[in-house]
Amino acid sequence: NTSNLTVSKSASQSNTDGTTEEKKHKKKHKKRSSKHGHGESSKHADSEKVTEERKSGPTKFADQQQVPSAAPVVNAYQQQQQQQVISAPPEKQVNSASSQMPMKHESNPVVYFDIEIDGDSRGRLVMELFRNVLPRTAQNFLSLCLNDHGFGFRLSYFHRIIPGFMAQAGDFEKSNGTGGYSIYGEKFDDEGFPYTHDRAGLLSMANSGPNTNGSQFFITFVPCPHLDKKHVVFGQVLQGFHLLNDLEMSGSDNGEVSREVKIANCGQLQ
């Protein structure tokens, strides 16, 4: 079974809304997924119904902004197919981060994504992984950046983006939110919840319920406190905040991407 990550627009409806079948990805994404597919184990699921609450537009980012420390929530729905659902905030929030630069722990690894949108190079996202506090989760992400086990993020896509909320990626297997797996096997346990979703630019694990982490993750555009204690925040953006705005402009209220956002290259800087 595979799990498909979707996002509902109301935290209050994340557990009560009926589920509907999520729209299938564009044909080009399906073709791409067969090209980059890995592994037999993947997750499936019906999408949680998305509450149509309009967002006023993408949040602007600057490299001087403070980076977030938490991410979106994924709820498990036991049906014929299981789906990972990230519950969006009740209404669009504004970035409340200060202009202070994020604090970095000197022993933590620093990784990067080189981002392309519709084939055009847009720049580099530089991210710190909180290995000093969450070594297992950080090592999973680091190894996927380095392709240590013969699979990883390089040439994969951001498959779901909701302006004013988050951008989701990590499905290197199918590029549509129904695939991907960790370096430890298909899934691994939540390592802990020491960080909250209090800022933009946080890296957090997507899941289909407790202890179902794989390779999929998301980057927050705004504080998402309703996701605290549900998703493991394991890193933060250090540089390239302007790219978060580019990502927002490539999404839609239902999460479907309007432009092809690719991780053209990735690796470790420190």
C-alpha cells in the first residue's frame, strides 16, 4: 500500500472531514515517477477533504528572517488505502519570525538543495539538520541528500505546495506523494518532538500517523502550532529564503503544483 500526502485547510476539520479521492498528478509526473521509482514498499491513501479557505497570497521571505523550528501534521486514515494528511491552519497566518538570523549548532550538518522551477535554475536552499538533538531523523535526511544507499532526493520533486502553509517533497520513488522510504526500511519511529512549528523555514517529517516516518518532508511557510507533537521538526533553512516565496508561487490552495519544482542537485556543505 502507498500513502498519498495531502493537506486539509482547517485544523479543526483534520480529523472530522470526510475523505475523498485525491486528484491524480499530471501525466508528466506519472511518467517521471516510473523513471525514478524505487522499492516495492510505498504508502497509499485517500486524500482528506480540503476545506476551501482562501489565502490572500504568498508570504514574502528574506534571507535575514529567522528560520522556523516545526512542521505540518499528518493524520492516518484507515481505509482501503491509507493517506498521509497534513492539516493546514484554520486561516492564513503571516510570518511572525523576527529579522534575527537562525542560531546554528556548530556540530550539526549543513545540507543544500539546488532548486529548478520549470527547468530554470532558481538558487540554493541551505539547511541545518538538528543532529545534536535528533540524530536518527537527521541522519536519514542527510543520507538521502548524499544518496548513500543508492536512493535519495536528487532529481525528485516538490509534489504538493499550499501557499501560506507549506511545501512537501521527498517522494523520490513516484513523485506524486504515494512513495518514498527511509534508510532504515519503509518507516521509522518518531524520535521526539523537542521543537515546535513556530516559524517559517522549518523542516519537518510528513507521516501517516505516529511512528510512520519515511522520506517525505515539508518546509513551513508560516508558524503551524497545530502540527506540534504530531510531526518531527528536524531542521531549518539557513539561506535561500527567497526560494520559499518561489515555492509558494508554484502551489495552489488544494496543493497541486502549477510549476515543476525539482531538486536538481543536493549534498552536504558541512
